[in-house]
Amino acid sequence: VRRVLKNIHQTEDGRVIASSAMRAINLVGDRWTLLILYSAFLGVRRFDDFRHATGMARSLLVGRLKRLEAAGVLRRSLYQQRPERYEYRLTPMGADFFVTAFIILRWEKIWHYDVATPSHRMVHTPCGREFTPRVVCAHCNEELLGRDVTVVPGPGAGFDPRPAPRMNRRSALEAEEGQSLHPMLERSVEIIGDRWNAFTIAMALSGKRKFKEFQETVPVASNILADRLARLVKLNILTRNLYQERPERFEYRLTPMGRDLFPLIASLIIWSDRWLAGPEGPPDIVTHKCGAELKLRLECDQCGKALKPGSAQLPA
Ligand SMILES: [Zn+2]
Ligand SMILES: [Zn+2]
């Protein structure tokens, strides 16, 4: 795991070294974006159905749908002429995000299974059973583990602009008033539906432990970083340990639950390499210990068949 994502850095002029993980996190490391995508995977297409499913306020939903459309993840199409009504469908780029969506489901089921959450009892349509996705290397079929993977600079290695601030407080509060249709993948959304959390986890997976090391590599103000580290400790993703007495210094280590977020971050890198790389190619390439460039295969743990987009549904 140590070498994973080693090259997320910021430069003196505020640019950051191009990183596949960071590009993906900038796009989807947002609570509302994740809830919209999750709903889309469950077949939601219309504005009011998205509102109902996610509990988002109208203006917030309008903004996020626009953003996903501009990013090429959703496509808007007219389904009624008078009055004009549009629906939102996943593009091939959006549909390809199913790998990450299934990996989120896997993590949530393994670490936070709750029988009262319909999402956790998702059924694999072909075999009709409740299932937990299994993640393997598509080349050698071995289960994906962080220690078996390295990230090397790709042809698109270079610089990206510093991520711009995005969401304001007000829209967040406004949205909290809503009620979603049913609890979704709340734990994962809480953890990776925040860009700085997701960056911090990616950094921890790359072997960073000390506050200073995080600060050098995550393009974030130190108060935000301190806040996210404390949150991740509270959520049992990281532990905080004293490593020096005078002055007191702490280091942060991933718990087993935190380390198990590796497949999720790996899937984001692969998705980013496929869809967010410019003509020059991806900035990072992930390779598996078998020597192949990492491609993930998802399987149903009940019937062993490959999981496909749309092959799972909520329990009846
Ligand atoms: Zn392999
Ligand atoms: Zn199955």
C-alpha cells in the first residue's frame, strides 16, 4: 500500500501533481453526487424522483445534476414536450462507475451491515440472492489487496490546477431539511462524500502517518486537515497514537476498516484513468503483483458470476 498514490503533492505555486485519484475525488467526493449516482443505478431518472430518493432541496439538485451533465456522467433527454420535461440517464462514463458503486456496497456490508437498511440487502438479480460483491484482479483472479498493488507515473504525469472550493455551507444546511426515501449507503457517503476525507484516506493508504506528511501532500488548510483527521478517528477509520512525548506528537494509522477502503480508492483511480485522462494519457497507472495493469472484476459471492451494471436490485 505504501507506494500507492505517493505522487499526490502540491507545488510552490499551488498547482498539484496530476493524480488520477484526486481527479476522481474532485468529481464524486461529494455527498449529493454520490446519492444521485446511487439513485441513478437504482433506475431513477426523473427530477422529482431524484428529489424523492435523495431528499435534496430543489436548487441543490439542479446544481448537482448540471454538474454531472457537464462532467459527462449524466445525459439529459427530453421525455415530454408540453411542458418540457427531461430525464437524466447515465452515460457510458456514468454507467462505468458501477464498479465503484458495488465496491461501496461491499465495504458498507462488511463493516456496517444493518438489516434495516434496504441497500444492504441488495439482491443479485440473476441468482436472486442477497450478495456481497467480491473484488478480484481481472487478470489473475486473486482477491484485491492493497499490498499487492503499485502505482507508477503514466504518460499523462504532470500538473493539475489546485482543486477549487465548491460547496457552500448554506446549500448543505438547506439540503439537510429533506428526507430521503430510504437510508442508503450512509456510512460510506459520510466518509467519502467529502473530498478532504477522501484525500486524507488516500494519503493514509499511501503510507502517510504524521500531520506534517499529510499537510505536505494534501492541498488543504491545516484546520480543515485537523478536522478531517479527528473525524476519521471518530469514525474508526484512523487511530491516533502518541509517538513522541515532548513535545507531544501523534501519528495516524489506518484501522482494518480503513485499510479496507483500498479497493474503493483503486476503483476510483481506474475509473479516472479511463474517463478523466486527457489525450496525453492517465497521470497514474495501477499495476497488480501479477504484472498486469490493474483491472477489477466484480463477482457475486453467492453465485460467482460477474456483476454487471443494473444486475442488482433492492429487496422486494
Ligand atoms: Zn493480478
Ligand atoms: Zn449471484
